[in-house]
Amino acid sequence: MITWTYLSGTVWWIMSTSRWRARLLESTRGQVLRLLRTKERTVNDIADELQITDNAVRAHLVSLERDGLVRRTGMKPGVRRPHVSYGLSPDAEQMFAAPYGAFLNNFVAVVRKRLGARGLRAAMRQLGRRIARARLPGVKGTTRAQRIKAVLGLLKEIGGAATIRDNNGKLFINGNGCPLAAITGDYPEACSILEALLAEGIGARVKECCIQGPNPSCRFQIDRN
């Protein structure tokens, strides 16, 4: 029998097993990848951000291109000549989502077969709330800004680099990629895990507005009331 405790514990364990990934992303190569995840950049852009030499950046980019994690995306005008811009490859985005995709995909398939589509969505919402309660026990009694900061930190921990944006008076959490990209292609309802996690952690209504497709990106609107 699948219980809430088993479901939340199993999924969180899967999402937490990739500590090596965190170590990689803290290296200089990883910092280059993090920068390229937010937007396309040139060698000079990366060198300025990381405070390293152009040659060091080029060496990392050559290595990352060889590994299939970075690709050339075009040209940007420069003072003397155009500069090549670089961006992440789809394979790199999967790395940020952590290498648990096949396991989790099959796990969700089993749960859906047992619970049905409606039951799966309810389970995912319950899962999001349980993860927030387990991982964010210190947010009670804090300000909304502090709760949002804590939630963004949790998203980063599981592979979702996210920022808060005010768009014409509406508050959004925008993700550069998706920590659940490995399963949202087959199960878009998985976005409700993060929707419920954010709502529980922030203490406000949250509406999922995610971009689906081969390069998914998280987007959630936070109720200001």
C-alpha cells in the first residue's frame, strides 16, 4: 500500500541523492553552467562575472562543449568584432534536474496506476505540502520576504534556480529550467508538487503558470493578499 509518508519520503530521497551534482555545480565549471542557465553569455561576460581570465573561460567552454553541456548560440556585437555567445544544451538542463529521471518517471507511473489521474494529482499536492513542512520548519512566524527567500533556497537545493519578479503589480517566481524536468514531459501535473510546496512554504495562494515542452521552465504567481 502506498502511503503519504512513503510517497514523500521516496521522492525526496531520490531528489536528494545527487550530492555529487551539487559539488560539480560549485566548481568553476559549474559556475559557468549556472551563469549560462540564466541567459546566453560571451567569454567576456563570463570572465567579468567570475573574475577569471578570458583564457580560463575559453578552456572551460571547450571542455563543456566537448561534454555536450554547452553550445554556441550566435554572435553579439563587440567594440572591435562580434563575440560568440554561449548557452546551455538540453542535456545540461537535465543535469540541473538531477539524474533521477528514469527512476522517478517509473515511480510516478506506478502511483498513477494505483491512484488514478485524479488521485495522482492529489498525491502530488500532498507531497509538495509535506516536503515544505519537513524542509522549511523554521519559516513559521517569519515575514513573507523571509519565507520566499527560504523557499527559493529550497528550490535551488533540488536543482531549480529561481528568482522573484514583480510584473505589472503581479508577483512571480520564475525558474531558469525546472527541477522536475525529467518527469514533467510525461506528467505535467508534477508541477503541482512545486505549486503546493510554494504555497505551504510562503503561506499564500500560488498559481502554476509553467512553460511546458522540451525546455520547461517554472513560473508561479504568488497571491499578494
